Amino acid sequence: MRMGTIVRARKYHGMADHGLSRYFVLYVAQLGWVLLGVFFLRNAYWPSSCTPSSIVQIFACSPRLPESRNFIETGLFTWLWCTPILILLDVSRRYRAWVDARAK
């Protein structure tokens, strides 16, 4: 083999089996994401004109969070609006796979 040659594994390119360790890392990452959201929710300073007490009020008040320009509030705003989008993307991916499996 010459120097500078890139070796590619053609056998599993794009279709590698997921081992137990990959699922473990996936679930640890999901737990970390949820714990990050809990940390943000517990430590965020809400504007005095908006003190939410339910999940609907949290989303309704969230556009006012970045006004303070603090890390926690901006992080919570980002977390609140990224999480539903990530869940919808995962559900749509799983739904497409389910539809494709039924079509076969």
C-alpha cells in the first residue's frame, strides 16, 4: 500500500450494524439532553411580565427569554424550540421506514 492511500471499508459502507455500545451511547445522549433541559428550566430567569406555570405558557413566554442575553435563558430558548423539531424529525423518519417496510 502506498503512502497517502485512503482505505475504505466497502463491505459495510452506509449499512453498519448497530452494536450494544451505540445504543448505550444514544440513550446516554438522550438522557443528557433531557437533563440539560431540566437544568435550563430550573435556573432560567423569566421576565417579570411572564411567569409560566404550564407547558403551554412556557412555550408562549419563551420568545422573551433571549432578551436578557444570558447563557441560561438563551440556552433554554434554543432547547425548547429544538426539542420538538428533533422529535418530529425522528418520528417522520421512523414513519417513513414503517411505510417502506409495509410496501414490500
